[in-house]
Amino acid sequence: MSNKSIGKVAGKTSKNYLSFESVTFNSIREVLPDKVILNACRQANYNHRNRFITPVLTILHMIIAGIWPEESFTASWQLLWASFAASFSSMAGQSPSRGTVSNARKRLPLEVWDKIVAWLSQQGQAYSENIDQWRGHRVVAVDGTCMTLPGTDELRNTFGLSRGNYGTRRYPLLRMVCLSLVETMIAINYRLGSYTTDENALLKPMLKTLRKGDLLLADRHFAGANLYWNYMQNGLEYLTWTHQKLMVSRLKKLWSYGANDFVAKLKIGDAYRRNNPEMPKYIKVRLIQIETRIRGKHQRIWLATSLLEADKYPASEIAGLYLKRWRIETLFRRIKIDIGADILRSQSSDAIYKEVAARICAINIVSTIMLEAAVANNVDVTRISFVHAVRAIIAFAPALAMQPPEQLPATYRAMLCEIAAHLVPLRPGRLEPRKLAHDPKHYPRLKTTRAQWRNQYAA
């Protein structure tokens, strides 16, 4: 359908501008109201025309692509239009073309997405205020992951290719570092870079967005005396697995709480201090040895923390707290598997940034709704099934679009009750293989593009 045809349709049904938006996934618009999207457009100085595909529809369309099972922009738009046509039968068969919808996504500036991501993050953090606390500290986990991108020349040049034991891989990879609340798994902030970008370089500017006194949980990649000093300079506490090169037995103990719990002096490398003369030569670090299971094997590892007082922060509680760091891996599973961001679809770098922003918005919207359901029904939010929450949001969308306004609060409460009713079992120390149970189809690998293959084998 051409833009000219859309203009005619819109002209004939001018009052359907609002009608189209009014039937669009109201189950998530309780968390992301239209006024937030429009305010983001104003703050980004995005002056949009009165088009049929408004910024509200564009934002919702891209977020729904994350939570809809087919995980594609085409599927999410067809879903929006079908729900609209179900309410306004005169519009059936008159959906705008894929190119028109794609242009609407391109027109929306990345700055608008950034502001919406920040707003949803603040909302999620506000809902989590009384949950993500441990002995007066808000607990935040950090980690990094990679996503596969389409093999376009622009994306290869922007994000780069990885190298492994079998040579250079075929598709570019995007690196992402994310900060999230440990209990509610709200994504506080994230940053993207090329595959070769170090995760600590991505984390450093995000530290300023955390609150003073936040406790940062991280694995050994984010460990080191220079990094610890940087965390403390930003007003943060930290708890990490010690770096693999640290020889704990050689450290000078300042005082001890037990054989496996003591405070020591940790030297900052000379190279780091030459680059930053403000760094001291030594910092004080508390080291605690714990026994845990890593990849199915029981191991004894050392933890490093800035929480020096044993009476205020018992070693047993610190050990239990560190094991919760694994929850950010669950968040990455939600992002990459449950909402399909493991392999992104956009063909340009600007569109990739927007697609990731839409997926983060989708994650925070669903997580916030799960938190509302937990509070309203007095259940543990960490026990609520994320997958079922997505299913309930999709299932309740038509009812929230079609019912009279006076019935909407009761319907929304029913959705929260349904989400809270499906709990996952307690599985501490759960261990699952990262292997496939079924062999993939035994087709040979395609070593060229589909277009090249068609040209070669065309009759």
C-alpha cells in the first residue's frame, strides 16, 4: 500500500487514528503510557507529522516484536493490524506495506528510544525499591554477552567478526554489558560495542548512573585492584570472584576474622598508576573463601569485597549473596532466548541499536508487570514464570482493548492474578547441560549468501 493510498485511507477514516492506537496492546500500555512516548519525542526534538503510523504505534510495534512468539517486525505489525481490523472491519485488507512500516521505524530517532529505556528503567527501579535491598545496600549485578548480527558489510565493519579455533566466524557479533537488579531483574542500564570492545570499557561510563552505596556483584572478568578502586571512587561497594592471576596466599594480611576470612592489602599495578596518578599504591580488600559448584564441579574459590566489617557483613551471608549473581545470566536468557535477541534482524547499525533498545524495553515492561503481580498477590517475584507472564500479556491484550473503560481495572487485576498463579519450582544449584537433546537436520551448511546460491543454481 503506497503512502498516497494510506493518505486516502486516513482521510476517509480520520477518527480512526486514535482508534488504531486504542486497540493496540493495552496490556503493556499500563506500564508504558502514550504520554511517555510523546514526551520522549518532544525531549528529543523529534517533530513528527500527523501520519497514520504514529510514534506510539512505531514504539509498540517494535516492542511487541520482542514479546510476540514469531519475533519478527512483520509478524508484530500484522498482529497490530489484525487486531485493529477485528474492531474496524472496514479497514480489513488495507494494511500499510512493509516498506512503509520500515520507514516509520527508520524515522524514529535513537534518542527517543534512549529516553524511553531510561524512563522504564526508573519505573522498574521505583517498583523494586523495597525488594532489592541487602543490609542497607541495593544489589546490582553486571555481566556481558554477545549477540549475532546479519552479515551485511556495514555491520561487519562496525562490529567486527570473532575468531575461534576454527577460524574467523561468518557473522558479526555485538557485545553488550548490562546492569540489572538482582532480585527483580530490572535492567538498569546497558551499553553496546563491537566484538573487540572490552567489557570493562563499556561498564566504566555506566557506573555513574548507579546510586551511592549500591553493591556491585560481578564475576572475575570485572575483578582487579584498579577496577575495585574505580568502583569505590564512584561510591559503590563491590563483591567479585577474585581474578585468576591473584595469588591469595602471598597477600599481606592486615587483620583476620578466620582462616578463610581476612582483610589484606592489594597492590594496584604500576602501569595503571602511571596512566592515572590519583590511584593509590594499595587498597584494602576483604577476602573470603567459599565452596560452590561451577559447571557441575565442587570448587573452593575466593571472593573479594569492599565490605570489610565481619560483624556487619557476615561471611556466610556474603557467600549466599554472591551466588545470586547468576540471576543476570537468567536475564540474558530472557533477552536472547525468550524474546529472541540472540540473533538480531536489522540490517544497519542504527537499526541494530534501536532493535536492542526495543528488546530491553520489552524485558523491563514484562518484568515490571511481574513485579506488580507479585506485590498484588503476595508472592515472590523470583518465582514467577517469565514465559507465562508473556503469554498472559498477549492473551489479555484483546480484552483490555475491547472492554468498557469501567471494566478495565478488574481485567488488569485478573491478568496480574493469572501471572502470579504460575510459579516455577525452587531449584537452588540447578545444573543443566549446554547441549542439544536432538541432532539438527543433516543439511550441508550454506557457505554463500542465498542470493549468490540462487544465481549459481538458477535454471
